[in-house]
Amino acid sequence: MRTAPIVAMRKVTVLRDMSIAPEFIFAYLRSEIGRRQINREITGATGQQHLLKNKVARIVIPPPSDTLCTQQKTLISTVWEEERSVAARYAQAAQIVLSALPNSK
């Protein structure tokens, strides 16, 4: 399933419940069930959608087991490391291309 692009606003809600690992919350909210809950709470009639702070509290996140949290944390940390590595390689590839162009020095 393709997701729509997101535009960030200066309105930010900080989740401070440290009883659930942030990696689990991240993965859960990106899941189909999490997205459905978010979409149900989104408001906005002018074409600009909002997820208001008081509606964030309505999103139900089931308490995960410690094993599941550990698995999620490990997997997401690995993905972030791979993403940084790929970004560095893209930058290196771009630099190689630029250095080969005339008048780039």
C-alpha cells in the first residue's frame, strides 16, 4: 500500500510514555492497524488535515511483550544503520560524478 506524502507542521505532540519502547510505537503506528487509528482521528475540512493532541490520546497501542520490544528495537536500529550507510554511499557516488564533470574543480 502506498502512503501519501507528509508535510510537517510546527505543531508537535511528544509522547512521553516510557513504559512502551519508542521503536515499538513507531512500528505500530506505521502498521495498517496504527494507520487506521490515526486516519480515524484526523480532522480538517479545508484540505489540510490535523491530528490534534487530544485525539492522539484516543489511539490505542497494545502493551507489547519485552521480547517483542527487544526484537523491534534491534530491527529498527539495524534499518537506521543501513539507511545511514546507503546515504553515505549515495553522497560518495554523487561526489564521483561531480568530480568527473568538466569545470567542477
